[in-house]
Amino acid sequence: MYFWPGVAAIWGALLFGLASLVTYLRVNRGRTDLLPFARSAYAAFATSIVAASAVLLTLLLQHRFDVSYVNSYSSRELPVHFLISTLWAGQEGSFLLWCLWGAVIGLVVRRSAKEQEAPVMVVYLATFLGIVAILCKQSPFKLLPPPVPEDGVGLNPLLQDAWMVIHPPVMFIGFASLSVPFAFAVAALWKKRWDGWVTRAIPWALLTFVTLGTAILMGGYWAYKTLGWGGYWGWDPVENTSLVPWLFTAALVHGMFLQRVRQRHRKVNLILACSAFATILYGTFLTRSGVLADFSVHSFIDLGITGWLVAILAFFVLGSIGLIAARWRSIPVAPEEETGLLSRGVLFILGIAVFCALAFVILLGTSAPLLTRLSGNPSQVQTSFYGKTAAPAALLLVVLSGLVPFVSWKTASAGELLRNARRSLAVATGVVALALALGARDPVSLLLLFAAGFSADMNLRAVVRKANNGKLGGAGGYLTHVGVGIMLAGIVVSGVYSQSQRVTLARGAPTRVGDKTLTFLRVVPGTATRKQAMEVRVQTASGKVGYAYPKMYVNSKTGQLMANPAIRRSAVFDDYMSPQQYDPGQPERFGREVQLTKGTTTNIEGTGFTFREFNADRSAMLQGGKEVLVLTELTITPPDGSKYDVTLRYVHHMDGAEPEAPETEVPGHPGGFMRVMAVSPSDGSVALRLRGMSKDPAVEHHAATRESLSIEVTRKPLISLVWAGFYVMMAGGILALVKRAREARSAVVVPESSREAPPIPSAAPDALPVSARSQVPTRA
């Protein structure tokens, strides 16, 4: 059974999408009179996706727990913003969100593609119709059989964070927008238009770079403030499936820029555009097929769509390879230029190669569970594998990005480059000297800091130069490189030079940790809007007092113990307090506790205790009281073989008051006493406390223990540089996006004269603005 309005909307999207695709195919073959219908069919496709999303969101807000998806991910206790986020909490909902952004983006692509609209829209629609078909098979609108649950399972406790509302939508914008460069590239192969596609597609590649990069850093910060392990990137397989397409996109952006300016490396860009999209599909297969279920906390279980995912992946990968192979000889190759190693073009190609190599290595490590499954023993690589491979790649990338601003397209002399780089080399040396003065000694980290300082200053000078010339809009790439240098410095310092210490804080007892004194004061009870927290007083060496509130609580739905860190931030470092264990303490006790199961005999100090049965007297409740009297029937057999039947009283108060259980003498044991501590009719057991039956002091006497909190305190130096560098990097990406979008809107593309386009002369591409065709700059 299904909720048919939602099902009809999804099926409508599939049918309208197919109609639009087929009609665009006919438009491409010359039936230009059908173009209005193709556009209208696409609008109907987009409207259907929006309608399906609106229906599912309405069902979530109405608490329609008869719908399987609503029951699985929402609950009545969730506030509205978390309730909205359950729209994309599950597989079906996240697929729908992906299609929603794709439908909206397609409305813009349809207009901005201009003369390339028909072939581009055919490919673009194809990238989403497979996902829509999966939603037709695995519908989010399945109904549960009666009876209807009163409440839903609820959102995973780890996802109940404000970032859940923001992070997935931003990430899926990046996923959806990556279909656009792919569509333009395949259309270029199809129609043999080797340069025009780059001008139209580069703004979309930059949009993917910005949105997917933002989502990656959002996820990193989310992990940092929520998971309590002090990191922002764990090389989790699902994390990597978004990082790899971003790396390929970064390579593609650089390759597109190179092609626009130098009319070279057309084959490289076509391969990069197809590879970036293929890694999105491959990552989707890894995370949604259940392959990584045992290796990632983020992975979905297999819903029976693995075959569909494999088919979609194979269709696009094999289709792209086949089309590239068929057109390989037709793709124009520009004449070789006489350039040396120190030229901008060579540095660009080296950078693209490093991006691709790093992406491939990460993809290989991420695929380890799948590859090792073939041997019958699935396993994953250690995180050290990624660290050893990423560090050299990061070093190469920042060095290359530092050299680019002061290197021309022709060969530059080493002497001239050295003169231009003197200031930046001095800045980098100063960074390393400061690190040494502060105690840094690791050679690899010092080398990375030197490279980061050098690159950031070289590119900052290029930004200032552009601004002074009134061309700040063209400084987006340089500003992005500045951000990368700052980020790398923050990653190195906060990762290599962090200091951790695990301490146990007895309640009320000040404890010295580093240069601060920590005192565990109390447990702050949770409310409907706030989780239970531990109040810790923090006093600095100067006497300044503050308070930290690390959280520890049990999720009411799942019974999971949740722990969230408290972070005290400053410009220089973060003090990161991650709760590890809470001990409520115990009062002084005499005797021992034993658990008796109904119908069994337990021997203690030679005496047998047989628990026969419970008898509950609820007469007080029937008369308006709040007490339940539980009578516990025991048979006690002392060492002399005699038997005694004993009845123990236990009064349970329904209003939460302390239970009443008087002590009773143990027959046959002078000085021995027993009392009921707890009863459990559900599993037929009773807990007794016995005292005076043993001569061993360790058994009879238990000293009081103090309430305590164990926390791990970590100092993360200069971690603020990670976030600051990210902001600078994204600002540069947005600046470049705005500039390239304006160029794409004003670009004049030479119309096709035939299906087989003639070779493109090396003088100018067919899709550059007039200003760009008139002169090719030799310096940035």
C-alpha cells in the first residue's frame, strides 16, 4: 500500500522527464518546433519533483506515522527544524533532495546552455532519471499495515544537531550541480564542439567546488563539535566519497581555465568532467549498497537497490569511456609550445596531475572493503595510509600554487622567480622560526608550514596587485590559494601539536590540568530543549573563572549513551573537553548484594536461599494511594539442614519516593540480616542485601565512593586557522564563480555549421568573449 499523491508525483516526474528527454533528442535532430514542448515537459518534471518533496515534508510535519518513511525517521518529540531535516535523513529522502536540487538547477541550465540546450539537456535529464526510477521502486510513500504506531522511531541522536538542517542540503547542491559539467562535456563529445562547452560549464564547476567544499568543511566542524574525538576529519569512507569528487572538480576547474586561455588539453578536461561525475555515482554505490555498513557510521544499509546503482554506474562510466574512445582522434590537439618547467602551463598540468593522483589514492583506500571482500575477508585501510599519501600531495599543491602568480605562460628564469619570491620566502622563514620558538620540532610539519606560508604570501601579493589595478574580480583563484595555505597551516599545527590529558574530576575537588584548574560541580538535568550536561568550573592561572558544559545523556528512544564535548575557544587555541565516563558514586555500604531468580536456589556462606514467588498487594492503589506492597516468598536452608519459609516486605511508591524494605534476621544465622533492594516481576528476579553473614571485612564493608566525571582535555593550537582558511578559500571560489558566470552570459559562441565541426585553429577558441579572444595575457 502507498500514499498515492506522493507516488503519483514521483511517477509523473519519471514520465515527464522521459518525455522531455525524447523531445530534446528530436530537437537536436532538427525539429526546433518541438523546443517549447521539450521545455514545458521539463518544467512539468521539475514541478512533479517539487510536489513529491512537498508531500513528503507535509506528511512529516503532520506526524503521519502510517507512512513507513515518516515512522522510521521522525517522532513527536522532535522540534520543527529537526522534523524538517528528517526529509533527507533516510535513503529515499536524500535521493529526493538530490533530485529536487537537480530539477531546480536544470531550470537555469535550460536557459544558460543557449545554443547547446538540446544535447546538454538530454544528458542532464539522463543523470537524474535513474534516481527517479529508484524512487519509483523504493518509494518513500509506502504505508505500514495496521495498527498505526503512536510515535515514530525518531532521528538518530548523532544527527540531532543544527548542522543536520544545513549540511546535507548544501552537499546535495554540489552533487546535483556536478551533473552540469558532465552534461556539457558529453554533449561536446556528441556534437564535436570542443571549446564552447568550457565557457558555459566552468561556472557550474565552480559552483560544485564552492558548495561541495563548503559541505565538506561543514561536516568536519560538525564532527569536531559533536563526536568528542577532537578531530574534524577521520578519513571515514563516506567522508571520502564527497572529498574525491571535490578533488576531481578542483582539477577540472584548473583544466578549464587552462583551455580557455591557451586552447589546450581538451582531452584532459573531457576526461576530468566524466571522472568527477563517475566518482559521485561510485560513492553513491559504496554508501547506499551496504558495502560499507560495517566500516562507516554514516553508511546506509542495503535496501535492495544495489543492482540499480550498479546499472546506473555502469551505464554512465562505460558510456563515457566509449564516447571518449570513439571521438579520441577527432579531438583537436594544439601544437606543442616551447615552454620550460617554470611556466604557468606546466605548473597547471602538474597541479592537475597531483589532484588526480591524490583523488585516485583516496578512492583506492576507500574501496578497500569492496576490494578485500573478493578475498573473503573485508577490511579497511588504516587512517595512517591517508596521512602518508595526503601530506606529500598537499606539499606539492601549495608549492605549485605559490609559484603560479609570478610565472608567465612562457618560460621564466629561475633568477627572476627568486627575486619575485624573496619577500614570500622571508615570510615563510619567519613562520618556521616562530614555530621553532614555540617548541615545534617535527621536520615534516615544519616543511609544510614553510610551504603554506610561502604560498599564502605569494598569492596574497597577487590579490593586492589585482586590487590595485582595479581587477579584484579576477583574483578569485589567487584568493582561494591564500585560503588553502592558511588552512594547511591550521591543519598541521592543530593536528601535530595538540596535547591531550585524561583526568578524573571528583565532585567539588579542584584539579590542575595544564595551566587551568577544573572543578566538577554538578549534573545539570536535561529539559525538553536541552540535554543533560556536566557543569565544570574552569579557572585560569590569572584567576579568571568560566564554566564548561560537556554533555552526557541517554537517548530515550534508542538507549544509547551520548557524549558531546565542551569547547572553550580563543584566537590561539581551543580547549576541548570530551566526557568519557560519569560515576554517580556510592554511599558507605555494609554487606553484599545478590540476585535471586524465581525457582532457583543460591548458596551463600553455606546457606541456601530459594526464591519461590512474588505476591503484590495493590489494595492501597485501589483506595487512591500510590503504594504497591510486594511480598517476596523465600525458603532458607541453613547448614544444619533445617528449612525456614520467610516473607520479605517491599513497598514501592509510584510517586518516586524511596522504597521501604525493613531488615529481617536470617534464620539459622545469628547476627545475619537481609532486606529486599529491588524487585523485577518482568524477569522474575529479586535483589537482596545480606549483612553479618561473612567474617571477611572486604565482603561486609564497602567504603563510600565520590561522584566523579572522567574527561579528556585536549588543547588544539591554532585550529581557528582551519576555519579561517576555509572562509578565505570559499570567498575566492565565489569571486571566481561570479566572474565566470558573467563571462558565460556574455560569451558569443560560433554556431554549428555541420555535425562534424572543422578543426579549431589555434588562434582562438569558439566560445571566448571578444575581449578574451583579442589578447591572451602573459601575466596574471
